Amino acid sequence: MNISPTAGRELYAGRSREQRESERYDKIVAAAVHLFATRDFDEVTVADVCAEAKVSKRYFYHHFTDRADLLFRVHTAQNAWLLDALVAAGPPSGTVEELVTPVMHTLTRLLREHPERARVIYINAPRMELRRRGLLREEAVLLGDLILRSGGEPADLRLFERAVLALVAGATELIIEWVVQDFTEPAEELADHLTRIAVSMLAGVAVTPEPV
């Protein structure tokens, strides 16, 4: 006797309960990204999110504890999306300029193509200062690992780590300024500037080539 793989899954309109829950979760997150990007956090209520997502509060509280929990998880997800893309953009080897250039261009292109995500990541995430500082360090580790693909090891590891963190923090401020100004500057121009700044800053951090 053949048993349907959907047996016992409470199908409704051809979808299982798990599928419907996943769809509702995605709708809530998409609504939150839009609302947090276009309004101040304190102006966005749970009712607003539910209305935008077209789900009931019961479903909201099935997935999220409260509005702060929603913001944290949305912010985390948007950062993960961006960092995954930057990791994928980095070539396996090359000079510092060759390694940094595609990452900076991918960064500015994605932010320009997804302005609401950009605002959630960089602008409209109040009460997230500790989270923001932690993310800066995550991004510095990512960039540091990328730069080391150029070969060799830092002569002064602590100096290298601090230089990369300073670079990420400075680049973040420039990106925030760009987003606040509604992306009026071309993404390619900002990416070129970020690349030149990165190469210039890291030129003063000696990397000792590995012995042949």
C-alpha cells in the first residue's frame, strides 16, 4: 500500500502546516524589513507588522517574543545575507587590491539594489549598539581572512587586526553616510574609493611572505 508523503500533515490549499508557517514567517520578516527601513523603530507596532504581512497577532507571537525580538532577528538575518555574499565574492588568491575590489563592488551593488535591507543594517536599528560593535568585529575577521589570501602572515598580528578593524569601522561610516543621502553617489564610485582607502591603509601593515 502506498502512503502519501503528506499524510498527517494537515494539508490546506495543497500546503502542509509547516509550509504555511514558513510562509507566514517570511511574510512577517519581509513586512518588518519594509517598516523598519521606512519608519522609526518606536513608531512600528506589532499590529503594524501584522497588518503589513496580512497575518494575525497569534501567528506573530508563534514566531517572535515581541517587537525587540523581531528587530534583533531581522537585523541578524540581513547581516548574514550580506556577509555571505561578500565571502562568496572574494577570490581565492591575489594581491590585496585584487582581493578587496570585488568585495567592495559587491557590497555597494547589493546595498544599492536592496535599499530597505541597507537601511535596516546600517541606519534604522536603534538599541543595537552592542550588536553593531560585535558585527564590526565579525566583518573585520572576514576581511582579515580575505586579505591573508594574498599570502604570508602579518609581521605584527595585533597591528594587522587593529588596522583591519579601523578600516571596517571607517568604511561603515562612509556607507551610512551614503545610505542616509539616498544612494545619490554611484555605487561603483563608492566601491572604488573604499578599495583605494583599504589598499592605502593596509600598505602600512607589513605582511611577511611565507617561505618557499
